[in-house]
Amino acid sequence: MIVGVGTDLIDIARVGKACEKQAFLSRIYTMEECRRFGGNAARLAGNFAVKEAVAKALGTGFRSFWPRDIEVLRDDMGKPFVRLFGGAKEKAGELGVKAVYVSITNTKEYAAAFAVAEGNQQQESE
């Protein structure tokens, strides 16, 4: 059962400029993300878009957790996946989310991401 969906579009150059500041990097990305993708503005922008999309799929945006609570990595084939920590993991648990699926695409100027949060039970709408 789909618990939520989210999407985001971001300007790669804007993220690249922000990533010149260590404070931004450490506030947004995990150490593993910085190790794997540091210096690659397109990858970091894609990760940022995924974080936003996942936050939307969880229905809150970044109200009850931080971007660093969502880690975006790639498997051996390049497929992106997320790991949830802290408040994001807690919110996913409250919603009954069992899996989060993500996709990233980019052009020269923009990175876009889509996220689907899947759970076992249908959520009641208000």
C-alpha cells in the first residue's frame, strides 16, 4: 500500500555553490554521502532532491527531522536507495512505512527526484 509520494526539482549550480560551505555540507549530508559524492555537484543536488522528495512522501517536509536523517546512496549498479535515521526513521515507523523507493534524474542544470513510501496498511485520510 502506498503511504505517500513526493517529488522535488533543484538547480544543480545552486547546490554546488551552497556545498562550498562546510556548514551546509555537514547540516545536509551524512559523512558517507560527503565521502562518496563530495565535490560532485550533480550527485549532491540529486541527493538533496531525494531528501526533499522523501520528506514529502512522509507527509511532513522537514518539520520533525533533518535532511541528514535521510541518507542517499547508490548500489553497485548505480540505483539510488535511502537509509532513514533519527526523526525520519521515527516518522516512517509512525506511518507504518516498510520501504521507500526513490529515483533520480538530471539534466545539465537540474536534478529531480521521486519517492514512494510503501507500507502494509492503508492510511486513513483526514
